[in-house]
Amino acid sequence: MTASAWVVNPARDRVLMVYHKIYDSWSWTGGHADGDEDLPAVALREVREETGVQSARLVSDEILSLEVLTVDGHEKRGEYVSSHLHLNVTYLIEADERDALTVCEEENRRGRWPPRPSPGSSGASTKSSTRGYRKSEKAAAFSLFSHFSVFICGGSGPRRC
């Protein structure tokens, strides 16, 4: 089980992204729960560990999205880790984009707050970050996009699998 954070600034016009070493692409923050059942706390911890952003706060303890993520085989700490899947829960988190960004050398190359592209633009550099931008856009309107096989609409909205 993993927990992730979709981090937006208070104006909702920027999203915190990190360049992930394993995926070799821009992504949102997240990591293994390691038995911790408080998944929103895991998502917040991962934001702080991976970016150094201390102002991060949970917008809601409701799940923003559920994903099944493919992780290709890779080397970690000198050991080979075979391909596997992560069942991931993502939460919406808000933080101040003026917080200093630090790099988690083990996992990321850098972090940034790119502006959210306008609807229909191709401003994101990868498929996952494009999905992420769309996710933020829909979350701001209190609904979710349907690019994943399982998703939950915000509030008391419909649940679809």
C-alpha cells in the first residue's frame, strides 16, 4: 500500500512536482505506508520528506483518487527490486509555493511548482503529470476525472468502480 499527495498552492494555479529517479519522469510525491494505517499522515510525511515543504496541510481526509501503479524493475540501495504494482491512495494537500524546496537524494533529482496548464493544452511533460494536472483541475471543481479504473467523486457524490 502506498499513499500520495497531490499538492497545490492556495491559489490552485500551481502543482508541486518532483523528478522521480526510478520513473525518470515528473511525478507527485508519495511512498510506502509500511504498515501505517493513517494514510493521510503518510501522504503528508512523504511531501515533507521528498520536498522539504513544511507548510503542507491536508485539504480533506477524503480520498482524491485510487490508482494501481506499475513499478518497473529497478535497483534500490544496491539490491534489485523486481517489477510490481502499488495500490495507491492519493490525497489533496495544500502548501505554500514559497516554502524552500529540498531534494531527497535517494528518490528525486529536483522539485518544482509548474503552473497548471490551461484546459486542452499539452503543458505537462509526461502522461502521469498530465493525468495529475487534470486531477487537480477536477478536484478544484469537487469532482474527479475518470482516467483510472476506480475513482471516488468528492463529497457525497457517486462512487463508481
